[in-house]
Amino acid sequence: MTGMAQHWEKIHATKGNAVSWYQPTSTESARLIRACGLPPGASVLDVGAGASVLVDELLKAGYRPTLLEIAEAAFVRVKDRLGARAAEVRFILGDITGTELPEAAYDLWHDRAVFHFLTEPAQRTAYVQALQRALRPGGFVVLAGFAPDGPEKCSGLPVCRYDAQGIAEQLGAEFELLESVRELHPTPSGATQAFQYTRFRRL
């Protein structure tokens, strides 16, 4: 297990729903996914899924979810929550910058609060290459992270903060920005964090 995996295993095993990014419902993510108009049966990859309830909402909408997460402790909680429905979900344990994903397998790529942890250019390059490999032409990206006025660190780690144009520049000209929105996320501890959400289409 890498040092980064150990870090996130400890976070998920000890904090549960007290992690700063926890949401009882996936508000903006779910709205932006609905805006893509995908049909039932569409394949959705949630990068850095953690123990988010977004997968519950994806199943309810009739999508086929795949969850990618670096911390196995998060998957244990998701499987316990879903019960028998966990059999309808594909679980991939790994780091998005080093996990081989199937080619052109997904209609939508979702990431809330993973990309902003990639502070090194090589990490961001690996992420975009994984995205280009795994997302089908015409597929959608819903990506969110800390806005320019958001926190400079999260869970003890530094982050990169972006506005919508900054995210677009990172993904490159192959992805068309369709929509962007800010969210002031209330954390379980009572603080507020500024997030930037974006929705793209792959050309």
C-alpha cells in the first residue's frame, strides 16, 4: 500500500461521515448529471467515490455505476449501505493516476474533490490521459473542486484551486465547457467551503 493509500485509509476508517466533503445528498453533482440527459443503462464512473451517496442516486436513476476509490474502508461502508444492490455496482480499488481503465467504457465521468489534490503536473497529465482513454466520444464530465477562494488544504494535504476556465485549461481543447456553478458547501464541522462545479462534453 502506498503512502497516499495509507493516508486515505486512515481518514475513511476513523472519520466516517465527519470528513469535510460529506454531503447527505449529492446536490450539484446529481443536478449536473441529470442535465446531461443520459438514458437509463448509461455507464457512469465516479472517481474518488469515497462513501458518497451519489451511487445510491445513480442506481435509482437506472445508470450502471463504477466506483473508483483509493481507500478500501470507504468501499466497505458503501457495500454495507447498499446491501444487495452492491452487486449492481463495479468497484475498482486504486489511484486514478495509476489505474488502467477500460477504453471508451463510460458515458459520464464524475469527480468531486479528487482533481484538486493533484498538485504535480505529472499527476494531472496522468489523470487527463485516463479520462481520454476511458470516456466515450460525446461523453460528459462533471468535475468539481475547490474554487479560488476555497481552502488551500484538505485532510492535511495541499490542493490546487480552480475557477471554471482553469479547469477547462487543464482538461484541454477536447472538452467543451457546457456549464459551471459555484457551491458553498457546509461541512459537518460547521465551516463553509467554496466549490467550483463544471460540466463538459467530449468533442
